[in-house]
Amino acid sequence: RAALGEPMLYRYLHAPGKNASALQMAVAALSGNPDLCVSRNASAMEKLPLLSGATDVAAREAAEKETEAFRAAIAEHCTWHRELDGSDTLTVRHDEPEGGPGWYYAAVFTDDASAQFTFTARVVDGKAVPLEPNQPASGGAPTGGWSYYALNLGDDSDHPVEEVSLVLTATLGEPDLFVSFGEKLPGRADAEHDAAKVGGRSAYTLTLPASDLGTATRLLIGVQAEGTPCAFSLTATVTRRAAKGEGSGGSGGFPPASPPPPSLEPVLRLLPATPMAMDVSDAGVKNFEYVVPSPSTDLELVVTPLGGEWESDRPPQSLLPPKLLAVTGGPNEGRATPAHHDFPPQRTLFESSTVRDAGERNVDARGSWTYKLVQSSKRCRAAHADLGTASSAQDCAAKCRASADGCAYFTYGRRGGKCHAERTTSSACPEGLERADLELYALFPPWDEATSLRIAAQDAAPASCAAASGGAGCVLHAAVICDAPPCHFSVVAAPADQPIKLVGQAQRRVRPANEWAYFSVRVAKDATDVVLTMRVESGSPSLCVVETVDTADDSSPDFDSDDREDGACPQAHPARAADPKLVLQQSDVAADAWLKRSDGDGSFFTLELLPSDKRWCTSCSILLAAASPEAASTFTLTAVVGGVSPAGGGGHGGGGGGGGVG
């Protein structure tokens, strides 16, 4: 953890051995905006601004100015440096003038009140770096090179491993994922499991059930991109079977029962503005957490359904999305569930409205509350509440929605009309199932409420949370519930004005009238074009290029730097946040190929950026802005980069080390 005037300092002895080539340092920002400074000279770190325990306003203002001055002259103080945006990797080659063995000094600093991160330093020598479950690790590899990781599963007979998931998200190139068991590092020809061509989607979840793991106590993971350098983040989750007695049994009138012990589901850490893709084949819950930046701003938490009919020009209105819930609190607040969440607020459940059967014809699941039968002649072994007698399943669904306790599942008995709210966490009923003369149903909110949360700054980091966490900061605990499997989706959390990385998958956004939504696209040096595709569900959003920023050294983009070129609407930059209505009214679409307006609800358009355009760039990042001046809008945006592309864009064009958590 770093804070204004409180940098984190590291020292690393690089001992590469006879055949090793490079030193790699990787930082994954969990919150805030940390920067990385690396030097062979310890005295360089002495120039970092320090508060030295002072807390008065004047001292903090002075530290902010000194930090800004240090960042502006960072190339003079630091031999290597990175301005981070999510995760980044810095590689020092052995043949660089300042490279080679010996001591290296690193500092992670920020001008935010707080920034949390992970930091790893390692020798690029073919040895595996330890991978901690649920902690994102950023990495990279040169052309033809590998990055290796080791995930220890142990041998815990009381909590046997049920499943291991590896989530690889590319930020540069098209990395592939390979896994082997035991002591032999995986290769392309002899890996026991592989993730095919990850780069085609830029994010991939490789799930290994217990039947595949066998008696393995250690996984060796290799990441490589053929023919290109690559950068990525890798997260591992380990699901274990709870010991008997650790789960919660049934209550609320059920006879004594001994359901199978529930799984100890892992929690995934979300990196700021970096989408994480997930594949869920069966009904269930995926849990996430996001460290709230300090000072807090308005936050967005968004789920985008992916694949198949979801990504067609006009997906069927009857498709049911995953459901998103969140609760804010300290690190030990507990997971979000239908009975324990702050967002969406419970008051939305009290509004009277018709609830439609999702199986009916011409049901608009995008704009209506719906319900779906998920279990026949069964109910969950969970607590339940009597909702009275209902005349039909639809009537019972309306009672469930009107319940003051956040009812998300209900049972209905067709013979006697009995209606009960089921206090479970998903239609999978982790408490177990029992036979009953009842039907179990799941309730689904409209798409926007189910998949998009906008959380005000004071709600994201309330004073009670900051006090209860003992200074550790507030955490947003989120759950994505899949009640209509299979579910393939991406989830992302970020401040509302921070650009979301477009890394291959579509990203869905809900915006009030006249408010910008921001995105960024990374363009590799060999790119042949960039195709941006917007599918509009409601409103009339316009899309424009704000600016381009050079990222020739593979660092994260700094959209506040002087090394930038204006696009079609530079006034839309987050630092200026000009009125979208005025910006778009003053822009001449016909005269500028880098701005395009939609035709309203249900429209579908592409904006193609070509080398013939006067503002075309490579080895750069593009900042995009979208807004609908006259009305609220909902849309999805996808970027595909042709040629040798960043993170999934190539579809159509052509260690030993030390680490820590900051």
C-alpha cells in the first residue's frame, strides 16, 4: 500500500545465473493510481516526496505539488519507470546499458490518498513464480518467451479441491495458456491442459474439475504468445469442499436433514477498469471484490453477457441475464447475497409491477421483471418465509417481488397455492435439494438493473466502513448469479470517469442523458486497422475518438501526458468533461471519420479507423468517449484491432523472484 507522501520502497538482488536474460518487475494496481520508479542507484529514491508523518493541509498540498513535479521529471530520476493503469510489466534486458546482475531499487508511489497493489520481481529464467489464489498477477513475455507460474494446492483431506479456475486476461498480444501437473514445465506440445487460442477472445477461463486434477498437489502454468510479445493478468481460484458441519443447514420448518457440505467458493479480486471474463456452465454464484479508491468517486460495476445470441445485432428479448448484487464494507464484510446487499437498493423491490413468465412468447426481459421455473417437484433445504396463498405462479412471483426481505427465489404449490420465499443464494441451492410437491422459481430484474450498478461516492466508502476496516479501506463485495445457465460474461469495476479497457469482448454501459462513458483501446505497432462496433439498446449515443497517446515502450497510457494527439472531440477528455451536448453539436460528423452518431434504439454501427486517416497511430492507446445528449442510453461497444493486435484484436486482420502485496 502506498499513499501521498508515503511510497513503498523495494530492493531486489538480481542474480540471473549463466543462461538467464532479463529481470521482470510486475505491478497490478488494485486501487488508486500508483506509479513505478526503478533505478540501480539507491539515492534516486531519496528524491521521492515524503510527508514524514505530517497530516496538516499545507503539508499535503506541498506533497501533491512535489509528487507532480517528480512525475513530470521521472525520466531524470528513474532509469526505468511506468505510469500504471491497472496492471503493467517492466522488463530490463541483460544487454541494456544499465541492465545485468546486482541490486535494483524500486519505488511505487502515488498522489492519491491511498493506492493498493501487488508487486513482483523475478528473473526471466524459466523458473515458475508462485501464484497465490484469488490474487491477480500481472506478467509478460518477449517474442517466443514464456512466463511460468506455480499454484500449490496442498494435500488437505478435510477440504479437498473441487475445482481450479485460471482466468487469463490479455492486455497486449495473443497469449495462450498451458498447464501441467508435477515438476515438468508445460510446453505447446506436451501440456496436459491448454486454453486453445486465448488471443481470439483476449480473456479465457480454464476450469479444471477434481476429475482432471486427480491427486495433483501442484499446477505448473505457462503463458506464451506465438510470434509476438505479450502482457496479461492471471488469476487462479481454488474451490474446496467444506468440512462436514461448516455449512449452514436447513431451517424454517424443514425436518432435520444432512445435505452435502457446500463448497468453499473463492473470491476473485477485480483490477480497476480491467474486464474479467468468466464461463459458468451450471447455475451458481461467482464472487468478486474491488478495493474502493480513496478518496472515493462514483463507481460503476457492470456485467456484460457475452457470446452467441448476446452479441448478435439484435439479441432476443427473452434472454435472461446474470444477476448482479453488491455490498460495501470492510475486508471481512461478507459476500453479497439476495438477503445481504446494498446495491441495487432494496427499495427497487417494493415498486408494484407485473412480473411476466420468461417462457411466454413476446416477453421483453430487457424492460420487465420476469420469473423462470428452475426446479420441478423440489425445493431448497434453506430457510423460507410464508408469502400466503397465490392464485398462480405469476401471482406468487408478484408477492415475492413485493417482499420486504429481498426475495429472489420462490416456491409455488399448484395444488394448494402455497407461496414461499426461498432464502437461498442461487437456483443451484447450495444447501441441497429435497423432494416436495412444489415448483422452484427464480426472479429476474430487467437487464439494466440486473447488470449495471452506479454507486455514489458516499455510498461506496461510507464513514462507518472506513472506521470498521481499521484503515484497510472499503471493499465492494459483488456477486454475479447465474440462474439461467450457461452464462458467459465479463465483469468490470471502475470509477465512473475512468476509461474501461476494451480487450476483445463487448462492454455494456448504461448512461444518463448527456454524460460521457469512456473506453481505451491499445494498438500494437503492426496493427492494420481498428474497428469499433456499437450496438444500441436505447437512446441515441454518439461515439468519438478523444485523443491518441503514444505507448511505444509498452507502458500503460497516460491520457494526461503531453505526448498526445487530439481526436475528433478533445473537449470530451475526462479532465475537461465538457458538456456532451455542446461538444457533439459543434462537431461535424461528415467532415470527421473519427466521430459517428447512432440512429437510435436498436441501431448497430461500426466506426473504422484506418492507416489512411490523418490521425492514425500505432504503438499507441486510443481514448474513446460515448454519450447520448437527449436521453438515457444503453449500449455495448466492441473493439477489434487488425493485424498483430492487442488483446484479442487479431480476429479479422490478418523465476525465482520476490513479490508482495502493497
